[in-house]
Amino acid sequence: MIYLHIFWAFFIANLLGYGGGPATIPLIQNEVVNNYHWMSLSEFGDVLAIGNALPGPIATKMGGYIGYEVGGILGSIIALIATILPSALAVIILFKFVNLFKGSPKVSLMTKSVQPIIAILLAVMAYQFFLTAYENSGIFHLLLLAVVSYFALSKIKMHPSLVIICALIYGGVFLS
């Protein structure tokens, strides 16, 4: 039964996650943390941080890792299939209609109207991560990491992956 839950969690998240990675992350978080309770919000945040530091699509990396944690190698394979399947089906089914509707103002309006919803979902997820970080590490570490990360990204132009890795190392050394 766990394999069906793994499939369903990632299939639904990726089916409804219009726009790819950023849109699917809050949906995956809802399934993994809130619905099935496979991880805490803090653990999900760690998986998200590590997944962002690695190359490739975020949804497949998260699906593979979470699927493995929950159901072993078979769980990982099922999560990856469930992550890729909605896009594959959409491409196969909708490919014939692309040329008919690509210039349609209604399709353009639909695409633009979904963007604020994605932004709100990401903002809610960021707020939840902020609360979890505040509860787990306190305001000093939270502000220190935020200020140093901002400085590293905006002034030094450090690659975001390196900032994430440095923050993970800091957390491992000073917050364990």
C-alpha cells in the first residue's frame, strides 16, 4: 500500500504543479509533510536545500530521495515514474493542439493568471520554513544566515549552490 501512496503523492503534486519545479515544491511538501507525514517540515527543508544545490530538475531529485526514504529502491523508482508521468502524458496528448492554441489570448491569460497563485504558494512555504528555522535555531542564527547569504549572493555574486552548502555546513557545525 505504501507504494500506491508514494505514486499518488508525487503524481498528484506533479499533475497539479503547473510550471514545473517552483510550482510543484509546495504541493510535494503538502503531500509529504502534511498528508502522509513521511517527513517533518524541517527535514523537507533540508531535502529541498540539498536538491537545489544539485544539478537537474528539483522535482525528480526530491521524488527519488523521498521515495527511497519511504519505500527503498522500489519506492524511489515509483516516485520518479509518478513525477515524470504527468508531463509525459501531457506532451503526448496535447502535442497535436499546441499549434492551434499557442497564440491564443485565452491561453496567454490563463498562464499569466496562474503565476500569482504560484507566488503565493511559494511565499507560504517560505513563511513556514522561516517559522521552523526560528523555532529550531533561534533569531540570532536565522538573522546571521540571512544577512550573510544576502551579502554573498548580492555583493560577492556567489553561486546559490555554494551559499546553500555553506549554510548547511554552518547548521551542521553550530546547530547540531
